[in-house]
Amino acid sequence: MGFFRYMARVCVVATALVTLPGPGHAQDVTVRKSDIVRILGQLPEFTPIREDMRALGFEGEKLDLAVAQIERMLRDPLIASNIADRVIAARLPNVDTVEAGGLFWPLVDRGLGRLNPRELRYFYVVEQAMLKALPTRECGLTIKERLAPERLAKVTGSVAARLNTPALKEYYRIQFKAAQFGASQEVFRLAPAAEAKAAETINRALGRTLADRPDRKALMRAYRNLNRVGNRRACEAGRLFMDAVLSLEGRELHNALILLSTP
């Protein structure tokens, strides 16, 4: 969630360091993919990563873990190669605005569906804990996907800094593995029948979670249109939704999480 958005923000620096001619300009400068990969690998040497992470609340061993995570993301051959391809592709005349806007597509999100069941569940358990720790306003805006990226990076990074060290270490390991999958493989998707079944399973689980709540009808209205409710209600709806999904077990849980992970 927050960490990879911070990661994407760091990677944006790389595009400013690579001079590529834009559409309509003379192609008098050739930038090789290897040059971009090299620049990405050098970013930790001249960007204030440690200072930025310390400002989010990381300290001690957790600060070292956070800095090391960013460095290995930037220096991993699969991830750096994917980013380099997108940097180059975004400067081509035949790439439309939507594709260029996805230059730093969240590779973690793309690779989540390829994690094994234990890892995928662990990732979402941590995400659930982080969601519950967010201030109500930021939580609601996050659920509605209306929180500014810089603010989201800050608040979720601050929450991640409060995880215990073993949990943070395992979360980062799984996150890095997902990013490698996202950089090197297609998004894993359920077959249409399995996808429909997973959606039905989630709806039933949500129904059970809401069954005894006096505000059940208000919550159901919120799920139908989150943008029409306040941040407190949206946050509550999002947290209950994650509770419902994570109450599942076995294959039902795994397929439900794969469905939620599909970009």
C-alpha cells in the first residue's frame, strides 16, 4: 500500500535524470536501456532515502530494513528492467496518455496474485492492520481512492513504521517477491467461473459480517456508492469488508484474495 507508492515516487526521480527526446523532437540523443537501469541503481547514492524514511517514523533496525527494501527494489534486475522499458516506452509517439500515465505501474499489485496462499494472506493481514491504524479521515479517503498520493505515502508509511520488526521484515520480503512477479510475469487471473464464485463468496462473507449490525442498511448503501458517504462511514465499510474477506479459509480465501488483487 503506502510503501510502494513511496517507492514509485522515488523512481520518478529517475525520469528526470534521463534525457530522452519527446515526441516531435529530433531523435539526436540515444539513451540505452542499460543507462536507465544503471541510473536507477545509483539513485540510493544521491537521494535522501534514509532521511525521508526517518521522517516517516522509521528508526533503528526498522529504518535499516526500509532503506534496504528501497535499494533492492531499485537495483533488482527484473524490476529495474521493467521500469526502464516503461521510461523508454513513455517517450514513443505511439504511446497514448493512459499508457504513459502507467509508467510506474504498481508492480507489487500486479504480482500479488502469484504469491502462495500463506504469503498472500499475510500480505493482506498486514494491509488490514495498517488500514485499521490509519486516522479516520485518511482511512475513508483511501477507501474512496481520493487521498492524494503524497499524503497516502506519508500516512501509510508512518503506520508501517509502527509494525514490529519481524512483521515488517516478512511484509517487505513478500512485497519484494510480488514486485518481481509483477515485473516479469503477466497478472494472474482466475478463470471466469472461479472469479464469479469468488465474488459470490465475498458477498456471502460480507453478509454474515453485517448481519447483526443495526447500521447494516446504511453500510450496504455505502458499498453501492462510497463517494456519496462521509469518510467515517467509508472507513468503517472498508475495514468491515477486509474483516469479512479475511474470515474466509482455505481455497475460498485464496481465490477471494486473488480476485481482490487483480488490477
